[in-house]
Amino acid sequence: MNWRDEWKPLALIIAVFLGCYYLPVGTERFNNAILEAFHLVKWYAQEHVILCLVPAFFIAGAIGVFVSQASVMKYLGPKANKILAYGVASVSGTILAVCSCTVLPLFASIYFRGAGLGPASAFLYSGPAINVLAIVLTARILGPEMGIARAVGAVTFSVIIGVLMHLIFIKEEREKADAQVILPDDGVKRPLWQNGLYFASMIGILVFANWGKPAVESGVWQAIYQAKWLLTSLSAIALGIILVSWFGVKAWKIVSSVLLVTVLALVLPDQPLVPFIAGVIALSIITTTETAETSEWFSSSWDFAKKILPLLLFGVLIAGALLGRVGHEGLIPSQWVANMVGGNTLSANLFASFAGAFMYFATLTEVPILQGLIGSGMGKGPALALLLAGPALSLPSMLVMRSVMGTKKTVVFVSLVIVMSTITGMLYGAIFG
């Protein structure tokens, strides 16, 4: 036996053994952290998997099947027009009001279809970071200068990070571009405007089903919130009509599904999740029992789900154990975090960026969390640093990113976000602190 090859497994076994041997079972903080881990993963499963991830998986699967590789390469590929590619990717968050986890299936789909690393990275950052409602909420609660700084910083970050990712891995990007030259132009089964409406209906379901309650009781955002399930239903009906008209799905199956969901919505008006789940099940059955095209769509969606969902749930479980939920303690005391982000020092901004990158923020929750931290003495610079790093990254999203683009690219992407957030936080704190 060559022990030079066995030291790594031996070291791992010893480390796991020592961890088990000295496991602090019975201490209040450890026991509470375990409970917080399961509380957070339960909340995530109830609030995000069905409403956020399931629609995102269907959209990602549709991109993989119905968007030609040639089209992705044309607009987002390594040889695409850079202004167009980064322009589209950097403002995508104004449409997709999603968190750092929900954007992952969409990122994986366009990346695997041939998108360049630069535009794909810009999309990965901008998707959760440039959320119009979140930016408006930031301006209203934390001040207009913070809201403007977040908006400008997020758009700028997405482009700069995308360009830097492209330059850092330019050799691989050139090899990828050369390989794509020989790819044949994929056939397009339906015109662009039909595919556009098809994706718009699914994005409508994703956006309106997850529309958060605004801080004020009046205005456009509140009106949309009040009508969110009506708008979600209209988007779903539009999707059904499209499936019948352009995808060859039998009309009676769509009509039966609509009637079932409508009855459940009327019988259980206070439980909108039930008719939503029924609609998802109906769509799954329809797509798997209809044409080969729709069956391929479901298979592609399921492929993304089984690859991404376990990593996300495991990441949320670990994040819950370390940091707990809002207002609850994990292994890391929240007071430590509050003490580390006071003032506008380099260490405060770096810690805020680093902590924000590993924490999990559901859409819009970062604002009340920051409001509490600012009340505990957090500086304005670290607050902006956390706003720029937090919503775009999380420990669960890092695990999935690694499975999509590898360890090296993931480490570089995360490092760029943390470093740029730190520098921006220090500049903002120096001006407005």
C-alpha cells in the first residue's frame, strides 16, 4: 500500500471522527442551531420551492429545448455583439424578481446552451441583484441615496464582473468560441414572437406568484400585490392557450386543468398554494403525455430539478445552522455580526461583503434585515456592501454554481463580488457616512 496516496482519506476520516467525538450536543446554542437549520429549510421548501423554483425549472427546461443553440450564441455567445450581450444580461433583473437560488436554473440553461461566460456571469449577478421592487423598497426605507447607490452599483457590477470573468478565462472562452464556429444553425420550429409570448407567460407566472407585499398600503406596487393571483392566473391561462395553439396540446386537457384550479381557488380562497400545486401537477401530466416536443420540455425541466434542488436544500440547511433565520440565532451569534460591521473601516466593509455573500436572502428580506443592523450601529458603507453582495450570492447558490461552471470559476466569481462590494462600500461610506 502506498501511504502517500492514502493520507488525504485518512485525514478526512480523522477530521470527521474528531468532529463527531467533540460534537457539542446538549449545549443550548448547538441544539438551537440544529432547530434553526430545519426551520429554515422547512420555510424554504414552503415558500420558495413551489412558487419560485418550480416555475424556474420549467423556464430553464424550455430554454434548453425551444431556444436554439445558435440563437443563444448569436446574442449571448463569446462572439456576440458585446454591447448587446452585456446590455441584455445586465438589466435582466428588472424583469426577473428572483433570489440568488431561483436564478440558477436559468443561468445553467443559457450557459449550457452556449452563452459566453461573461454575459452568463452578468446575468447570474443581475438576476437577483437588480430587482426594481427591492430597489424601491431600499430607497423608501433606507433612504433615496442608498436606493440609487444600490441600483447604479448593481447594474455596473453585473457588467464589470461579466467582463472580468471573460478576461480572466479568455483562453477557455476563445476555445469555446472556436468550437462553436463548426456548430450547425439549429432549426427553428416557430417564429421568435411566438417563443417570446410563450416565455413571457411563464415569466409572468414566476414574477406575479412571488410578488412581495410592499411597505406602503397604496400605489402601483400595492395594486399589483392585491391582484397578484389574478395576474398569475391570467398568465397561466395565456400559457394554456399557447400550448393548445402552437404546441399541439389537446384543448380538453387544458380546459380540465383550468376548471380544476378554478374550483380549488374558489373553495380554498385563503390557500392559494393548493390551486398552484394542482396547476403544476396538471402541467406536468400534460407535458409528459402529449407530443414528443412537450415531453422533451418536461424531461429537460426535470433534469435541472434533480441536479440543482438537492444542492440548494443542503446549502439552505447549512446556512440555517450557521446563521439562523431573521430574528433567530444560529451557531454564529447575530451580535457578532452587528459588532463587526460598525463604522466604515476596511474590515467592516469586507466582513459585510463576506457575510452577505454566504447568507441566504429571500427576495426583499435584505431590507428589513439591514434596517435592524443599521439600528444596531452598522455603518452606511457596510450596509451598501451587504446589499450588493448579499442578494446576488448565498451558500446554497455557490454549491450549485460550482456544479455548473466548476470550482475555479465559482471562486473567482464570488471573490469578484466580495472585493467589488467592499471597495464600493468604502467609497460610499466615505462620501455619505
